[in-house]
Amino acid sequence: QVQLVESGGGLVQAGGSLRLSCVLSGRIFGFNIMGWYRQGPGNERELVAEVGSGGKTNYADSVKGRFTISRDDAKNTMYLQMNSLKPEDTAVYYCSVRRPLRSPDYWGQGTQVTVSS
């Protein structure tokens, strides 16, 4: 059984930084894509960034140049370094894992990020 557990959320002032972590337990065989999604108040869940097993990354336009996604497969952990945070980044952040050309198969429970102005 695959489980994802996020950590690292919190309250930060605008312009500050946070680093989110997501630990995967269980086994995922073959190529996979891990990602961070977020859901703000009154909004739908949206993709923030993804990273494939080979290291290729993809970012939402709203976070390009501010957020960096990475993964350490030896530790079964994915990270999201968030810099220059804005109030509009306030959301619950979820990690996920999926196969190519598919929607996420597994989700974490989410971690709250709140950015004050």
C-alpha cells in the first residue's frame, strides 16, 4: 500500500520561504511522476509542479522562478522549496504520484501553507 505524508507547512510573511517535504512509503514500480498540487479557499485543486523519475520538471506559470521541486529517490522523498511567497500562495498543499498520461493514483493528506501580507 502506497502512502504519502507531507510536512513543512506553516505561517510565513509575504516574501518569506518554506520547504515542503513528502515521504512516500510502499513501492512504485517503474517510471513515475511525483507532484505538488494546491487548493486555496474557494478554488479548485491545481497543479503546482511535477518531477519525473528522470528528473524532468514542470511548473505552473504562477510559481516559475520562485518554487523549486526536487526528489531524492534514495530517501523516497520529494521536496518543494518555496521562495518569495505571496498571499495568493495560501492553500493546502498536497503531494501526489502518478503514471505517465494518467491522473494521480495516490494523494497525501495535505499541509497548510498560509502567507500573510
